Amino acid sequence: MFKRIKRFEGIEFMREEFVRFGLETWGESVVDNKLLRAKDEVKRYISKSELANQLGLRPTTLKVWAARGIVPMKVVDAGLKKRYVVDCNAITVKNGSDGKSIGIREAAAHVGLPASVLMSLRDSGHCSRHHLSSRLKTFHEKDLQTFVQSILSLGKLISDIPNGSISLCDVMLLKFRNDEGKADFIRGILSHHIEVLGRTGDGLTDLLFDREKVEEFLRDKRSEAENGTWSLSEAAKYLHCDPMTLPTIIQQGFLKTVDVSFGKRVTAISVKQFDERCVSLAKLAKNNATSSRRLQSMCIKHNIPLAVFHREHGKVGQPFVNREHLTHLNEIIANSKRAPRISSMQLMREYLDGLQRNGARLPRRAGKSNNAAIAKACGFDRNTLYANSDVRALLEKFDMKERKRHSTTIKGSAMRELRRYLGQLRSNKHSLPRSGGKPNKAAIARLGGFDRNVFYLNPEAASLINNFDKEDQRENFSTQ
């Protein structure tokens, strides 16, 4: 065009501006190389063949990749033909000749993720393609390194594994029941919706996450796959209750069920609505480092109504409290924490002093101290009697004194009645009442008219019965 125009002042300026407009601004075509003064002229818009030369690809391969969106390219009608215009500023991929290409299986093993997850992440753009590999389905090693480092940078290297954590390796072994579930978990990490607690190594499988949050994510993904329903165990875990109580909750109409081929499932909406209405004491006990039984006692003491849902087969029910009373209950819990706690040793001393002051005796079972009843009366768990040696020693000392004191008081009457009863058996040539081949001490005490604890508190009484039993057995043997 500029060859046919008569030369005049400013023609060169117009020519240069026209070429610059085509190189940098227009974008509807490319500038012919014949119009360029220098071979190294920087071009923004180039043709498909020029881009193929830069990337080391065949034009037909580049056309296929453009159709799949890997390489952005604009189609321009030029008469009866179609031309392709490429904006170099939109090209993010580079020539992959400075690294090797890796197959999908090898790439998945290299990063520690399932192959389907890695392919899904690349299709969604989270595992970006910045280097062209030799084949469409392969990965470039530099792209994989960039992807791994982008995730590893979200977690610091730690030496101690936090309690309640789970590694990414174990997360990938879970059953999401959702084709995109595992890939969505990685996307959640990259978008900072899923927090990384740390990492124990330099691989993706060494990343650590909060187990409860992972279970919550897993439950939501499974719910999507099951049309917004949860299994009974998932619902029980969400409500912090025993799965055995769910049939009662369902029967009373608080949860809606859906019949499936392998049983029943509950709708996620009904579970969340029930959770918004009330909360289990088991959940509150866990959050406040106490027991649900203690919280239940607080509610009864302060007239806070409870909804108790019984377990199947008539077992003890599980209490729930309405969220309307939750503020009041939390205040009671906070006040109980501020109150000074009495040690188990002091509680035991006060209990034993009270027994001695009132002339009462330790509760017993089969002649031995009843630890469950004693612990309940003291106000602590009976495991304290086994875990705290000082408390146990104090109880044993009191028990020994009580045995000696009680044995002296029963020597007179009980021993006389025992000797009288044994004398009657000898004169009538009767044997001792037995149970399982041994003397039945309960029956002997009942027939003799005295307390059977004499056999446990008075060694003389036990020796007397044993001697009579031996003589009785010898006589029976001699008569046979």
C-alpha cells in the first residue's frame, strides 16, 4: 500500500505508526514480516505458525490445544479463509524443552495424590500449565514442582504431631462418595478454607489437618452424593449423642428419615434444625471438661428442664437441653469452675469423721468395704480410690479400726449364738447348710440368729466354722 503512495513529507511517520498500531493495538490481524524494518521487532499479535515455532509445536497440534483452551487464540475471518491471531500477553505457557514430561500415573505418584484428583485440578486450573509438555495428557516436571510448593508453603514444618490431627495421605484414603470430593479438598486448601496445621516432611502426604474439620467436610460431600441425607452414625456424631438414641428422636418427629435400599438415612436439614433447637449434655461436658452426669445434676438442682431420649432396649436415656436455657447453664458451669475445689483427701476425711461422729459404719458388700457407695457418698469418682494411694490408705486404715472395734462388740452375743447353733447341729447329727459344696454362711447366720458379718469381722468365728466343716466332712466320709 505504501509503495503505491506518492512520496511526501511525513509518509514514513504514517507507515511506522500504521505498523506499530498493527503490532501492539489492533488485534484483528497480524503484521506481515515484509513491513518490519528489523527482524527482532517486538510483536504483541502473532500468527499461529509463529507461536508454533516459539513453542516448538506443530501448527496442527497447536490448533487442537487452542480448541481445548490451553493456548488462547482468536479466529478472524479473512475472506473465504480463517486466520488465527495470538495475543502474546495472554500466553502463559512456555516452551517445555528445558524439562521433561511426566505421565499421569508417574505424576500422581510423584506428588502423592490420586491420578483422577491431579487431572481434575489441572482441568480446573489449580494445577496450572505454564510449560508445554510433549503430549496433551502429560505433566511438565516444573509445573508439578510449582504446584507442590504452593501447597507446602501453607504449612510450617513441625516435629510434634498435634492431637486430633490427620495427614493428607489418610484423607485421600477416605471414601468421599463424590467424584470431585478429594479434588475439592485440595481446592479448599489452596483457597484457605481448610487450614493446614503443619507438615512433618517435604511431601504433600505429610500435611496435617484437624480431624473434626475433615470429618465435617467429608460429611458434607457424602451428603451431596446422597441427596442431602446423612447416615445415622454421621447424624449421631454431629449431635454428639449415642446412635442408640436416634430411633427415639426419629419416633418423636424431630428428625426426618428417607428410606434407601440399604436402610434408613436422615435428612441433613432436619439434623441441623434439631441441633439449632437443643444440644446434648455430652457435647457441653466435652467442651467444659466435665461429665454429663454432673451437668445433669446441675440442671436438676437449678430447675433447668431437660429432654431425655431413651436408648433402645430400655437403657438409660441421653439428656438434651434447650438452647434457650444454654446461657443460664453456661453461667452455672462458669460459677462452679470459679468455686474452690475440695480435694479428694479432704472429702474422704470429712466423710469418715461424719461416720465416726454419728456412730455409723462403712457400707459393706460381702464383708468388704463398698467402694462404689463410699465414693458416691464422698462426691468423687470411685476410680479415685484406686488412683490416689493416699485416699486408699486412709480408707483402709479406717476400715481396719472399724473391723477390730466391731469384732470386739460382737464377740459376746454373736459368738454365743454361733456356738449354740453348732452344738445343736452336733447333738442332732446334722450337717452344715451348704452352697456350691461350701458352708452357706448366710444360711448359718440366719438360722443361728446373728449377723453374718461376724464371719468377716471376727477371725475366731471363721475358724470355728472351718473346724466344724472339717469334722463334718470326716464323719460323713467314715460312715460311707
